[in-house]
Amino acid sequence: MKKIYSLALLLGLTFSSCNDNFLDITPIDRYSDAIVWTDEALVTAFVNNIYEGQKWGFHTVMLSSLCDESMEVWSWESQPVVQSELSPSYQGILAPNFWIMTFQNITWNSLYKNIRACNMFLENVKKYELQGEAIERLHGEVLYLRGYFYYWLLIQWGGVPLIDKTFTPEDELKVSRNTFKETVDFIVKDLDDAASLLPLSGDKARATKGAALALKSRVLLYAASDLYVSQSQWAVGYEHPELVGYVDGDQRERWENAKKAAKDVIDLGIYHLYGEGQQWATPDEAVANYVNIFLCHNSDEDIMLQ
């Protein structure tokens, strides 16, 4: 019997060694790239997941608590930011592991993780030659989202490394920071390209032409401000002023660009101030209108809901 078992084992090993087809199987715990990028529903789900990386505005703690616009009632680590008590070892509400997820979404690591997902989409749309109206809309949405994530990097760190591809282990991972101007220009181009692909209107939880143009308007408005002009005089002594503001160019021209970008949104003709044209009989009615700006979803004032 021992000889028979040994012979059977030997034959089994011989046959298995000659056939390696068992290595070429479809994973059962995840979708393969080929399946994802040839299925419109899975491509849409991939983009939906990128949307999860956005910061949403209304929460117990809001960014306005990090300046003089408002004061957080419980002071959940926002006051140390205002009082300049941060250090490399303590970042308060801006720490990558702060317990409120919406703040985690605007950390360096999370933003670049989502930018990588955007780059992956853009590369695979080209690789798999995806086409169609739905794909074109998703393409525009991803360009908007990449511009959105870089916008958050810009307003926190100034000029940042502009990564427009997915890295592999063989790539050089030490990438220098781009200048403030280059970062602004990169974002504006993404948003212009997005606006050319996106529909005029649609689900306000997804990017539209108006959302892309409105974000472009905000970026150019911030970039034109005194905060980023005259070699950033608030950072006197910093050896790389080009990373935190403009070191040349015409500020007036930047203001004009911001003005035109805002006018482009207005000229779409589909957005209006909430309650525009109404007359308020009492102060209470006026207050109620102010509150409804934030509580009334899908009004003509909404451009994009996050």
C-alpha cells in the first residue's frame, strides 16, 4: 500500500508540474482591472468612491472656527490652531488622525490618495479606449475632482508637487514642489477641461459645468488677493517665496481673471440668490430667509451640494 500511495503522489506531482493553468485564475475577492474598466457600472462606482474624498461643510466643527469668523463651542482642538500652538508633533484639528472624518479628507495623505485615484481613471479611460456620453461626463467629473483636491492642497501649503500619473515602485518618488503659480495654473486647466465636458445641469451631488466654473472662480479670487502678492511679504525671510505666492506678474490682471471667471458662472443664467427679488415685511422674515439659505436644498442658489 505504501508503494501505491507513493506512486500516486509522484504521478500527481508530475502532472501538476506540467500544467500551470491553475495560476491563471480570475480573483474571487476583487474585480480585476480588465473587468472594472470595461463595465460602465463599475467605472461609475469607481468615480463615486472618489467623491467620498470631498470635505463636507456642515459639522460640529467648521473651518470658520480656525479664524475669526466663528468660535467652536466645545473647542475640540480648534483653539490651538487659532492661538498658534501647533507643532510638528501636535497639529490639533488638522492632524491626519483627527476624529472628524471630514477634516481627515483634507490632509496631505488623503488628498494625494484621491488624486492618485483620479489619475488612475484618466489613464485607464485612455488605455481601454472608453467612449460614450456617460464616460465623457465621468471624465469631466474626475478632472473637476482632481482640481478640487489640488485646491485644498494649494490653500494649505501653497505650491505642491503636481502629480498627473499613477506611480509605480520603479518611479522616482522624490518629486519637487511646483511653484504657487504653476499649481494655480494646473488647477485652472483641469477645471476648464472639466467644464468643457460636463453638462450644464444635473444631479447637484455631482459636478456640473457650473461647479467647475465656480471652483475656478474661487481659486482665481484667492490667487489674486494680497495674501499671495509682492513675494508674499507675510513670509519675509523664507528662501522660496515662489512656493507661497506670486513673485512676478500683474496683480490687476489676476483680479480681472477672477472677475471674468465669476461672470462666466453668472452668465450661465441658471443660478440666482435665494429669495431674490422678494421683499421682507419684518426682520423675522429676513432672518428666516438667511437660515433657509443653508437648510433649503435644491434652491436656485445651490451650485453643488457636498
